[in-house]
Amino acid sequence: MAENSAIEWCDHTFNPWEGCQKVGPGCDHCYAETRNARFGGGTAVNWGPGAPRRRTSASNWRKPRQWQAAAAQFLTDHGRRQRVFCASLADVFDNAADPAWRTDLFALIRDTPDLDWLLLTKRIGNVANMLPVPFDFESQYPNVWLGATVVNQAEAERDVPKLLATPARVRFLSIEPMLGPISLEQAWYGENALDSECWGNCGWCEKGYPPLWNCQRDWSGARYEAGARCRSGLDWIIVGGESGPGARPLHPDWARQLRDECEAASVPFLFKQWGEHDLSYDRERDDPDWRRCGDQERRPGRWINLEGGWGFHGERVHYAARVGKKAAGRLLDGLQHDGAPG
């Protein structure tokens, strides 16, 4: 339940309790539910509406204090603080979780100030009503990194404004599994752009960087004219494909688009994995005159378009072969992307 983690964007995972329920398409092949069923004799006893959540052991709850005790040595060895993903087998902001458990968790977070706690949720709309009162993220909880999981454009447009409206020292998005193209620029300053205050004299517009949300104020606090923009309140973007049974493939252009948007906005970008599939055929790269395209299309059950199935067909044609997570790796156009907030 609490351990050193192989997840590329954290050092430890800590689960204060176990159990959840599906809330969107990203949950369709939930590894945590499968794990719960494996240890529950074939039934996911802590999963679904009305299912009890299970608090983990006292010895498990002591693990973060051990990591706290080793914080100075970790900083010396790695040049940064330890990152703790909470919770990989549950959701901190789950309605079905006992509120007293959440109170205990935030007390533990305050008692481990040298750990950075990554609270990643699929229920970002619940967060404002479930944080401790008062919640001072600068003095009391500067070690809380708040993240939201989104898997497609609709979820980004729904949940990114909620994330940006919630206080935290670091805000991030986990786009895993990525199930469709996402443009963060469109989500943040499209037709229904977020109306929020600027975070201060950041100099973003002055430097000519591409905007990521509507800037509502100038440096003195007065409102800008409509259409002026400033920098995003997001500090990190994580992207990854789906792994495990039934995994859906990740189109490389989806990942490339976010990589490029992050680079333009100077936002750290981490590409976690391809998942079970790799890009075995790229028409632009392997067959610019389309001679092989018909051969790929004739493979039944292996070729898909963006409406569903197994493959891709659109402006660029790709064939995604299932090779397994390890073989697929995590290189995007030959490079490993491990960006993270400083």
C-alpha cells in the first residue's frame, strides 16, 4: 500500500484507504479495481456504488514518516524533494470515503513537510468542499500538489477550470490514459474561456509566449481589455497511453500536440508511456505515397479510425501494433521527456 514506486513521476505511492468507483471512460480498464478483485477472491469488494472503502493498516500509515526522516539524505542524493503519489488505489476526494480518514491524511501531510504530496483526482469538482478549513496552501500546505485526471477534450474543458480555481502551490494534469486529441489552448481560452484573475507580474505576455488562458488584469490590478491574455496556472502536464488487458492505443499526434503546446508555454511535460502499443507504421514516415496503406487496411480488427476500433485513420495514418508496455517504451519521437516542476 505504501512503497517505493516504479511510476515515472513519483518516488513513493501511499494509499490511506482502498476502493473507488468508475466515473468516466478513463476508468473502463481500471488496474486498481482488477487488483482489488484479485485480493478479494474474484470480487472487487471495495469497488462500485455502495461498496465499503477499506482503510489501510497503521504500519502503512507510518511509512510517510519514515520517508520524512530520510528527506535530507534524499535531497542530498537526488537534488530534489521526494514526491508521494496519493492515492493510487483510491481517490482522496471520493464521496464514499470517510471524512475522518481525510482529516487524518491532511494531518499526516502537515507532519511531513519535506515530502511533496501529489493528490491526483478524477473528482476535481469535490476538492473545494473537502479541503481542510482553513486551507492555507502557502503556509500550512505548501507541499500539496493538486492534480486532475482528464482523458479527452470534453473532460479537459469541464475540469481544467475547476482545477485552476482551486488553491494549491502546484497544479498539474495527468492525461492518462489519453483517449483522444486534447488542445489545452482551446480548452482554456476558447468560446467558454475561464474568467479568473492573473497570478501577478509574471511577464508572460511581455516575453511573447503563447497564451494559455484569458488574462483579466494588468500589473496594477485593473482589468485588461477583452482578449488580452496571460500565462496558465498549470505547472505540469503528464501524458501516457493505456496498459493492461483491453488497452486502447495512443495516437502519436495526440502526444505531440501537447508536447509542443507545453514547450511553447514553458510548462514541464512528462511522457510516461505508450502503453501496450507502439507505432509500427506511420504513413508519413514509412509510406508517403500510400503504397502499403491498402495492405494495412485489409487486416481485420486491427485498423481503426477515431470513431472506435483498433487503429487510426485521419489526416495521418498510423498502424499501432500491440507489443506490450515494456517493448513499447516511453520515447516520443526518439526522446525521453521527464519534465517536472522544480
